[in-house]
Amino acid sequence: MKQFFLLFVVLLMVCSCSDEILNEDNHQAILGASNVTFSFDSITEPSNWRKYQSLEEMLAACQIPEGKLKSMSTDELIEVCMNHPLRGIFSAYSNELDGVSVIVHNFNGFIELKNRKDAASKLLLFYEKVNCVPHDGTIPNKSFADISHLGFIDLYIASKDLKDLYAGQHLYELERISKNVFDLRLNENEKSLSSIRHSLLIIAQAKLEAKNIDAEDSEILRRFVKVSGQVQDPKDYTKVSLILSK
């Protein structure tokens, strides 16, 4: 039953995508015409996409050819990973990190990304540009501005799949950038609870990794992370925010 529901959500998500998302022009807008070496466009073309009868078939169809995978720059690899056609399925899971894990562990792009030595530094630059730098025609924040993109990017970072993000100087930069993103989201005219929750989740993960809080606060943050920030009592958000502001 759950498999059927997930497939229904995936099909609904893809069918509701505009032509702007699925066509080659949009892919070039994301990656920059000179950098385009791989596109999901032929895979997600409606007449092809509807042939797949299960989530597993869809995931398998989205793999990057091995020859292409190795030749992609880390910058392009990050953008392709974050543009995965099934990125929005995290919203179908009671624990959103579980939904992200399905994509991450079934896409060779993320497997390759973990093997890149510059992946953490490149991802931090990408995350800051997408969230904090005004669009000037040279960065991808406009193309990655929809809820499914930003939510997936947030949750991938919070998943700690890329462990180098939470070590040394990268951890310091992650804390700085994620706090800036959180402040920007708080100051938006139309605040999104999910985006604020995702920011809190990243900062909580960073705080736990830094190990500079007491045992009681650590336990509160661990419980928050365990449910991917999807707490039932709104007061828990206040508790977490107070801990993270220390």
C-alpha cells in the first residue's frame, strides 16, 4: 500500500511539473549552456516517464551513464544531484530524511559525489549561492528556488551523507551559512514553516557535531533530528531555537 501511495505521489509530482522544468532550455538555465553534459529531460519526457510502473524502475532509469559520471565536474555533479526528478518524494514520508535517503542511496550521482575530495567545499558554495546571494544571472539560485528543490537540498545536507561537511573548517562554514539562511528565512514576508524547520535541522546537526552543548540540550536536539524536525508540539521549536542561539 505504501509503495502504491509513493508511486502515486511521484506520478502526480512529475505530471504537475511545468514544461519549464522538464525541457532542455530550463536545464541549461540551471547548469549554464557551456556546462551541460547530462540532462534528465529524455528520461522525464512524459511519454517515456509514464512507462515506468514502480518507484524502483523510475530510480533505475535516472542513473547517469558511467562514462559521463566520471567526466562531470563537481559543480555540475552537485547541480544534477539536486535536480533529481524524484527529489520531491521526501514529502510523502512521515520522516522526511527517510525520503531523501531513498534518492541518495539509489542514485549513482550521490555515490560519485562522496568520492570527490572537493565535494564539501563545493556544496557549501552552492548552498550559500542558492540561498543567500541575489540572482545575477551567473548563479543557480533562481532555478533552484522552488520548494521541492530547496527542501531537498536542505535535507540532503542535514542527512550527513556527505560527512566532510561536518568536519573541521567545513563545519565552521556550515554553521555560518546555515545561520545566515535561517535569519533570511525568518525575515521573509511569507515565511515557510518547512523551510525554517529544515534550517533548524541543519543547525542542530552542526551543533551536535561540534559537541559544545550540555547533555540535556544534546538530548533535545537528538530527538529533534531523529524525527527530521517534524515535532508535534510547536513549543519544541522554541526549545530547539533557544538551544541553537546559545
